[in-house]
Amino acid sequence: EVEINKAPHNKQPAKVWPQYKSSFWSHLFSFHLWALWLTSFGMWGTGPVMQMNAAQISRSTNYGVYDSRTLTLYIAIMSVGTAIGRISLGYFDTKLTAWNRAGKTKILTTIALPVAPLMFAVAYFLFGVVSGKALLLPFLLGSFSNGIAWSIGIIAPRIMYAKDIGKHYSFMRTSGAVASIALNRFLFGGMYDAEGRKRGEFPSCNAPSCVRKQMFVLMAVNAVATLAAVSVHWRFSRFTRARLAEEASSANENADGEAAREEPSEPVLKQD
């Protein structure tokens, strides 16, 4: 008969850091969840503005000149940049998690939260100041930020929360819906149409001023989102380090207690 080895395999734990263990409803009024929501508002809400209005941005920045080949290039760049951003963040998370399990670092992937809104802020600043011939750079930077944003937005709640991960993620997604209406319809669309009417070019608007103000507002939104993301990572990092220190202290106390119990007592010598 063939003997089957039923010994359990050595598996690494799924998590090697403490997490917030309360339910979604308990976190609904917490600072860290609303800071995550604000971070998502910037990085998830401003990306679609760039994608959905690429033609208007290109035409206005080039004073009404429309080139379908250039627009196709921008769309292709946005697709490639988003894919590279997703892959890069996924690889970063994989390596950082492996280093955590090996005890080589205590840095968590949440450190990447501020990267996307910060890069978006730079991209929208460039949209507001560069000429039409240099739009490729902000489109590439913004699309790369978009890929990072969607990846870290999925990874962050998985890292931070032990319960109701789907509810936390869905709550973060509401920021994108709110931002699509507020930033795309009312901010970009409203200001674009108003400038077009002012210039007598409605429904088009053929000057950089048609989109420049919106770009600076989107830059400011992402600057605030960057600060919110920094606070989320800083607070969670401080939380995990404190909990790990408590666990290490408790483990040392237990080890000292067991060692004291195992020490043999010295025999008592009888006197004649």
C-alpha cells in the first residue's frame, strides 16, 4: 500500500499586520474611512474627466484645431498608461507583501495611496500651462496615475479592514459617482459651455482659457486628496506599529513566565 503523507503544508499567513477589526457601520463615522473617501474622490473622480474630455482639451488647447490622428494617439496613450500603472502597483504590492512576510520591512502598500492623487495634481497643472504640442506628457502622466489609482483603491481596503471589505470598497466607490456628476458635468462641462457662450463659439470653445480654470480646480482637488491619503497611511502605519509592539511585549512576557516556571528549584540540604 502507498502511504499518503497527510502532514500539513507550511503556508504563510494571509496577513502579517494588524487590521481595523470593527464592522463597516462602526467605521462609517471614523476619520480614516472618510479620508479614504476623499482620497478616492480625487483619484477616481478626476481621472474620468481627463478621459471623457480628451477631445475638448486637445481642441481648446490647440485653438480649435482638431486632428483625429493626434486624438487617437492620446486615447491609445491613456489605455497603455493605465495598464502600466495597474501592473506597476500590483507588482509593488506583491514584492512589499513578500518583504513583510520575510521580516525585511514593516512598510505597507498603503504608502502608495498618495502617489496617484499627487501625480494627477501634477498632470492637471501641466494641462493648464503647456502648449497644445506638449499635451502628450500630461495625458501619459494622468493615465499612469489612473492605473495606480484603481489598483491601490482595491488593495487598500483589503489591507486595512478585517471585516466587510466589500462594503468599505463600495463606500469608496460612491465618491467616484459623486465626482462624475460634480466634476465632469457641472465643473468641466458647465465652465466649458459658459466660456463658449462668452466667446460666441458654443457648443465649441476654441481657446486654452476654455479648459484652463477647470484644470487648476482639478489640480487643487487632487492636492487635498493627497493630504487625505498621507493621513490615512500615517494613521494606519502608526496603528499597526503600536499593535505589533503590544503583541511583541505580550509574547516576551509569556516567554519569561514560562521560563520562570521551568527553572528547577534548588534542593534543600538537611542538617544533622
